[in-house]
Amino acid sequence: MKKIIFVLILITMIGCASEHIDDDHDHSVEIEGSDMKTLSVQEVADLWEIDSTELLGAIIKEFDFKREYNTDTILEDMRAEYKFSPAIIKDLAEELKGGSHE
């Protein structure tokens, strides 16, 4: 019986911890990473209401990209050069917007 109670407490604690982890990545725009990958840099910038050229520059700098990209480039195409997490793009967009929620 003690083992069952311990396991239940442990599961509860893990659930609380994962809720706090999710809170660390709140963004002003809620979109799934799988959906983000299908967007162009321009579309991401439009969602965050930021300059697409600045976002593109921040992405290129962040990952030290060598290939040529423009604001019409789809994020998934950029991921061919480096498999970045779409969450990083969200963070960059938040920084550019000036209202980082981390």
C-alpha cells in the first residue's frame, strides 16, 4: 500500500513539474511546432506582428546558416540545413516583439 501511495505522489509531482515547464514557454501567439514548420518567415512575422526581414536575420544569425534564404522561405526548408526546434523561432519572434514571456 505504501508503494502505491508513493507512486501516486510521484506521478502528481511530475505532473506539477511538467505544468511549470510548459509555463516557461508561453508565447504571445499560440501555435503548434508542427504547424510552425509549414509557415514562411513572412507568415511567422505576420503572426507576431514583427518585421519579417529582422526575423529572417535573427534566424540566420542564430543558426549560422550559410545558404541563401528570404522571407518567403518555409521554415521546414530551412530545417534541411539544421534541424532546429520551431520553439526557438517562437522565442526569437518574442524577443523581436519586445515582450518575451520567458
